[in-house]
Amino acid sequence: MTLSEPGTAGRPSRQRPRAVRGLVGRILQVREIGLVLILLLLCAIVTARAPRFLEGPNLQQVALSATLVCIVALGEALVIIARQIDLSVGAIVALSAFLAAAWLEHHHDGSLFVVFLIGCGVGTLLGAGNALLVAAARIPAIVATLGTLAIYRGLAIVLAEGRQISATVLPVSYQEVAQARVAGGPLLVWIAMLLTVCFGWIARSTRFGRNLYALGSSPESARFAGISDVRNIAGVFILSGFLCGLVGVLWGARFGTVDAVIARDLHFQVISAVVVGGVSIFGGSGSVYGAALGAVIFAVLQNGMLLLGINQFWLEAALGVAILGAVTFYVFLARRAERESRRQAMLARGASLAADR
Amino acid sequence: MRTGTPVIELQGITKRFGPVEVLTDIDLSLDAGRVHSLAGENGAGKSTLVKILGGIYQPDGGRIVRNGEPIRIHGAADARHHGIAVIHQHPALFPDLSVAENIFVGRQPRRLGRVDWAAMRQEARGLLAGLRVDIDVRLPVKMLGLAERQTIEVAKALSLSARVLVMDEPTSAISKEEATRLFEIVETLKRQGVAILFISHFIEEILHLGDDVTILRSARRVVTAPAAELTPESTVRYMVGRELEALFPKEVAPIGQAVLEVRHLSGCGFVEDVSFELRTGEILGFFGLVGAGRSEVAQMLFGIERPDGGEIRVDGRPVRVGSPGDAMQLGISLLPEDRHQQGLVLEFPIRANATLPILGRFCRGPGLVDRAREARTAGDYAERMRVVATGIEQQTGTLSGGNQQKVLLAKWLLPSPRILILDQPTRGIDVGAKAEIHRIISRVATQGMAIILISDDVPEVAGMADRILVFRTGRVVAEFSREAADHEAMVLAAAHTPPDPDVAGRDEG
């Protein structure tokens, strides 16, 4: 359309930008910077009491335990941004890990490529199951994935018949995936970082990502803008399933042993990481990078408490405190922002009424 | 209490929002056993008055007198304490609780510490019987219609021994039969000595039900008179006033051939047999009261709602509009009525809101958005719409209403529609922004866009539209050409049902 406007060729009218007060204000605005600072602070505290924390093998341990949670958290973050939730992630990891390992057990010199294909394929398929229930049958995600959590886990248990597939029957090449190092770091960590960047890009720079944010913050506006909720919500569950399948394969490689009950509490860890990473549980805001940082923060917390010799029983409670602390802080931020926008809306209302008179 | 004694009197009530007076020096007396009707156009101050009586707003000047003593009403609970109950158009009841529980919520009769269900139901039945209505008190409220829910609100108010009942547009969303039943309840309440403030857009109701009528216009009380002394015509004249505005810079646009033809369209439960034709360069006004079916027609044209019958033709070809995506393919844009819920994603920056429907156009490869091109286009449109902001990355929710509306307009002009439907494009925004939006609408019409303009604002429709359709209860009841568009005639057509021979005899009020 051509909208020729003689005489309005100037710049858009400008309001003075609201001054952001000091460094603290700026950090509050970019959540990820705050998270990095918290992470560094955490590392400093742990190192001060237990210098062992900074030693190579320990750091590598932390990084490896963060990676698997991190990769699943990337998908979960997108799901939660779209105002949905996926509780079945741990079950998908278990089932795809088990099926991939079972194939390897019988094809000892089978190609690793096929293993990944099986793992990711199974994950994608199970994700599609969630998609069908949530997007097509319109069952609320929390109920649908609670159901599939049980079904997928049950399926894994039935197929495994209570047995373990252990390192002794799996080819060495499979386990080498987890031990391989590239450019001085573990391959797994590189994969996680690459995926984080990739998903950050999907969320920020693709149409699909934009649609997810729109659906998460205002489903009705999204509908009026012609965004298909069925297609996008289905897409996000399938993507989450795919990542879980990938993690299933990596899980087997890292731990060497696969049975039906691995990744039992993974959904709790993943959702915690996502929420601590600043993704709003009500959808529409937060970032994939935040979720990844959340996963790292959790890994450091866990490792740090171990190093400091804190009773294992306290660990769970401390993680709970971390979650509640983070969420309370975000709620505080959100409320502050809301007060501000309500104040502005009130002023605008006054002005518009004034103008109507 | 004797009929006619004032229960609540408002004396010189004034209310300001910032620099604006939304109520100026209002006097109003609510008398025992009498119905006082309150009328006025949108924005005249009716709902502010209701909120003051309900304790939601505090007046900035004047006083409220109850039984001769000045009182202050601090919040809804305090209003109840003073015997004032407000019946809203859409009562806020608990859908899953039973009728009896809803009436007694928070104060259930108890025996030995547990809820005495039998006594509660018994009392609820008694209350409803007193209103001469027959509703099973054990039914969950979600099974009931809107009119019955209002009745339950009334019963609840009575059980709280309300002496003043404020009914805020109770009839605008219910059927004629239901309204008749509601009026019977009002008669019963009158006999019990309740003072009633009745607010409605429908002129025959105002005059038929009210003993006294007060008419507000632009925050002021223009008249209070016994209903018998008013006619529909004089009522409209008081509501509308004499001011004629020439605010609207409508440019002359050449009107071409028909792009959109709608024949016998029906749907959404009450829209029936709507037919019209829209031509290039034409602005077609849809005027009517809220709930008259205008937005529903717009939403059927845009694929949000499915029509039950009728035909839509674009360029002479019959089309099926199954989704907003289909509508956009056909070159239709809809600027929806509720800019917060339906129009904008308030968390998004201006840029992302403006480009949301057409994001595909900026995509390369696997759906990758070309940010630079997107920002250029959005910035370009924001500039043309004269959006006042720190830049296109400012969060949309922090803009003023007028600027949000300009972003919304940019959003729906960006797809380059051939048919643009605007649902209340200037509601609640300041005069400056309003004038700019009118200027833009007028400009795109001269470029050949076909426009439907839905509005409650008579001067706006009369000033902008080439032709005006008036809607009432889901039908088109009148059509005016630009030259013949008479302010009072339009309001009368939208708000007044010409006397029906069957009902005309009914005259007990």
C-alpha cells in the first residue's frame, strides 16, 4: 500500500527515554546478565570454601551434568513461552534411550548415526503424541503430558522387563561419544552450547519463535493476527520431543547403563531450570538463554553443596529455596513493571478523557 | 418507609480524572418505591455515577445523603452495608456453585459449625418466590441464562436487605421476553419500597419503566423530569444536544465498483439477514448500540466466527472465510474492538506488533525473519501514523491509548488490504490521536480502499461515512446516506423500537 503523506517526512516524534537508574537498573532489564552475575557469585562462594571446585576434572563434571538438563530445558523453555507445559520429558528421554541402546545391543557394530536417528526419531514421535493431545484434541497440556508421562514411562518399563542394558554389552564407540573432546572441551558441552545458540536463534529470529511468544502472551490477539495455534503449539511439542530423544542417546553414552527408570525427576529439574532462568510460567516472556543459564546454575549449586560437604538431605530443600527465591524476585520485578504501566495507563486515560470533552 | 421518601440523595456530585471532570455537579434523588431512569450517550458519565454509588470511586465534590444523613461509601462492602446493591449487566457469580450457594456465599447459615444446607435452600427458595420467579436453587449457576443470573443477583441484594438497587444496563444483552420478566420483578420491588436506579440505552425502557428520568450529557445533568412529560424524540434531543461538529477531515474519494457483497448473512446466535454492498473508496458506517451485532458481522467477515447462513462475495465471487488467514488472503483486514485482548500483544515492542500478521513477508530460508527489513517497514509506518514513542523497540503496553491504537492501525494497514474493517477505531483515545486516525482513514479511502467503520460515536460516523447502516438486535434497521444522516434520527433508529401493535396496549407503569 502506498500512503503518501506530504509534510510528515520528518523523524517519528520522540518522547524522552525513561532514564534507567544506574547499573542495577540496567541489570534488572537484561535478565541474562543478572543470571550470569548470580552464577559467578555462586562459583566464587563455592571456590572460597572449597578451592577444588575450580580444578579441571570437577569443572568438567559440572559442565557435563549441566548439559543434559540444559538441552531438554531449551525445548521446555519454548513450550512454556507458548503458555504450555511438557511434563513428559523424562519419560521420553528414558524410552528413547532404552530403544536406542536396545538396538545397539543387537547391532554391535551398527553405525552411531543410526543410533541417533532412532533416539531422535522416537523422541519426535512421542512429542508428536503430546502435540496430538494438546493441539488437536485440546486437552490442557498439564493434564495431557501428565498422562503421557505415565504412558511413556510405563511403555519403557514394559519393554525393558526390568532389565538393564549395561556398559559391558554396549560398544565402546557409543560411550566414546561422551568422552570425546573437541577443541579442549567435552564434545557434549559443545553440542549443548551449539543447540543453545541455535534455539536462541529460533526463539528470537524466526517467525515460529515470534508466533510462540505471541501465543503465550495474548492467545486472542494471535488468533486475530491469523496465527494458527494448532500448528505452532504442535510444532513446539514435537521440537521438545526431538530434543528429549537426542538427550536419551547422549544419556546412555554418558552413563553407560540404561534402564527404564533413568531421568525419573528430569521434568522437575528442567522446569526448575527454566523458571529460575526467568521464563514466566504464564508464558510470553523469558528467553532460551536464560533457561540454559538456569540449568548451569542448578548444576553448580548441586556440585557446590557436595563439595562443601552439606548433608545430601538438605540438597533438595536448598534447591527448592533457590527456585522460590528466584520466582519471588521475578514476581517482584513483574509487579513493579505492572505498577508502572498502570500508572501510565491512568495518565493516558486522563488525557484521553480530557481530549474527549 | 413511605413511597416517595428519598432513600439516597446525591447532591452536587463532582468527579475528576486528572484534569478532566467526568461528572459535574450532579443532583439525583432515589426515592423509596420509585424507579429513576438514567439516560445518556456513551461517555456521558453514567457508569462513573454507578461506580460512585457502588463505592468504587470516591467523589471529588458534593455529598451523598442517606435518610437525611451524609455518608461516605468506602468500597463495595461498605455500599452493601449502606443498603446499596448494584446489579451488573454480567453478574459476577460463581458458575460452579448452586443458586442457593451463590445467594449466600460467604454467609451461609450454619448449624453446629457446618453449613445448614436445608435452611440455605429454604431461604433461597423463599427469596426467589418473593420475586415470583421459579428457579431450582440446587442448579449450578452456569446452567442458567444471563437474565436468570441477574435475578439471582437481585435475590442476593434483597437477602442483604438492600434499600437501593442500581441496575446497570441489565437489558442490553438479554431477550425481549426476559426483559419483560425483569420489569415485572422491578414492579414487585417497587411495591416492597425499594428505590431503583435503572440505566438503559433503550429509550422505550427508560420512559416505560422509569417514574422519573434524568439525562446526562458530557458529564452534566441536562434534565430531570417525570417520565410522563418526555417523549422518545425529546429524550433523544436531550441526550444528543445541539452541538454539530465539523472535526472530520473527510476527503472526497471516487467511489468505484463493489468489492464486497454480503447477502442474508446470519450467525452468532442473533445476527439475522444482514445484506449490504461495499465499494472501492467508500466508507460504510455501522452504527448501533453495543451488542447490536456490528462486531459479530465484522468477525464473520474476518473468519473469526462462522456464519450460519448467507453469502459473502468478494469481487463478485462467492468466498468461504474459514479463518483470519483466509480473510487476509482475500485482502480483508480487521482492526478489532478490544485493542488489549484482541488487537495487540502488549509485551511486544511496537515493531513486532506492527508486523505480526505479515511476518512471513520478511522471512528468508527456514522462516528466518529479516530484522533489518522488518524494522525499516515498521519504522516507516510508525512514522506515517505519527506514533509518539522513544522508538519502535518501545514496549507497546507502555504507550498511551491513542498511540497503541495507531500501532494497531499500522498493523492492519501493513498487509495492504483492499477491504478494511475498523471496529471502534477511536474509542477511548484523545482528540489529537482521533483526528489523525480519521485523517489516515480518509486518506486510504481516496486511494481506493473499501472501508467499514463501526462506531458508537454519532458525529464520527456521520462525519466520516459515505453511507450508514443502523443495527439493532442483530438486524439492519435503517440506512442513511451521507447527506441524510441526521444525528437524532440515527440515535432513535438504534435505540427505539417503533411501538408494536401487540405491546402498545400494555400500559400499567
